[in-house]
Amino acid sequence: MANPLWPLPQLYKKPSMVWSALDLLFPPFCCNCGVLGFELCPDCIKKIVVLNQRNLCPICGDISINGKICSECQINKPYFDQLRSWGAYSGVLREVIHKIKFNHGLGLIGYFTIPSVGFIKSWNIEIDYIVPVPLGKTRRHYRGYNQAALIARPISRNLHIPYKLRALSRVKETSSQVGLNAKDREQNVLNAFEGDLEINQNKSVLVIDDITTTGSTLNECAKALRNAGAKKVYCFTLARTPISINLLEELEAK
Ligand SMILES: [Zn+2]
Ligand SMILES: [Zn+2]
């Protein structure tokens, strides 16, 4: 599939001479294929499947022929206005997100700021501020960082849209969503978030996370923001699963 957002300009600028010197001593290698000189090499970047929005549901972003509202959204409209993801959670992007999340591959985040910014600009939505999906205290403690916040902050800077961490907080520690089915995921995150009643009044909010699986976490975030007075809630994630690449390619070939 042609990838409209690549090739990209210099995406990840090393912040100082110290980093350049460190790169000479310990050259980076591609997290996917291992080639030296890049944290993510141009060949692997080209393999990322950027989602064509034409065949996705305009509300939840799941596959839907000709972009019609899917049956699930017709029956059970989510709390968010729209959920959009940039790429398909498979192959290289899956590898990259895994590295970001579980292996401290934080340098990789910079590769996705400009494509995400381009995507959000082309989306044409009005946003008052950006907020990441808050991580539970226990996981934050063990991981040491919230990857959603590290993805969201440079996007907000590039878009010149405020970043408001306090707009949304996690009020319930939840277990990992990995391995849970859709119903259990929904139960697991039920009422896990709370929106700030002052910040969110009548505002249009963009919530950012790394991956969408069933959308239940983002839906709960949107519910909390709406209960706190937000008038619009949009959600953006770098990747989406379980998008079937084969089905999407079939639809696009038509
Ligand atoms: Zn590579
Ligand atoms: Zn839908």
C-alpha cells in the first residue's frame, strides 16, 4: 500500500553533541531488522501499513466498507465522537510499539511525531487541548514512564495545542488488558477514569494512546471527560488492532 506520509523529513533530531558522540561509541541499530545506524531504518519504515481511512467506520475507526457507520456504533454509540489510528498494529509497527512499551525504546517515539501531527491536521477537528490516557500508579512505577504521555507531549508541542495532564486521571488501578476478551476488557476499565470538572467544561478534547484494541479504555476515558463537561472527545492512537490487513487491502483494491 502506498504510504502517503513517508518518506519523512528528519524526524528524530539528536538533542546534543553528547548524543552524537554516544552514537559513535554505541551506534544505534534498527529495532526490527538490526541494521546499524538507525533506531528504525528506512527499509523497515516503508513496511509500516498506514491505515487508509476510506474503509473505516467514521466513529470507532474499525473496518467498515466505504466508511459507513458500523453496526456496533449504530447499536451502541461510543462516548467519543471519533477514534482514529495512524497505522495497523502488525509487523514493524507492532515491534516498535512493543519496544517503546516494554523495552525502554523511547527514542523510537520521535519517528512518529510528524506523521501523527500530519494525520491530526488533516483530520480537521477543533481541539482545545490534548491529554494522554493515564497509566495506573503500579504500572507507572514498574515501567518508569507513561508511553501515552511521551507520545502525546511532542504532538501537542508541534500542533501548538496545550497539553493538560490534569484533565483526566485514573481513579482505579486495573489489571493489564492483554489477553482479555472484549467483554472482560470493558469490565476491567469500567469507571477507571475521572475528568476534572473545571478544566473540561464545554471543551473539545483529544485523548492520545499508543494502541487501540477494542477501544474500551478510550471509551471509558471519553465517558469520564463527558461526565466532566467536555462537549467533544476525539481519540487518536498510533496503531490499531485487530485490523485485518488482508481485508483492508482487499477493500482498497476494489
Ligand atoms: Zn530495519
Ligand atoms: Zn464503528
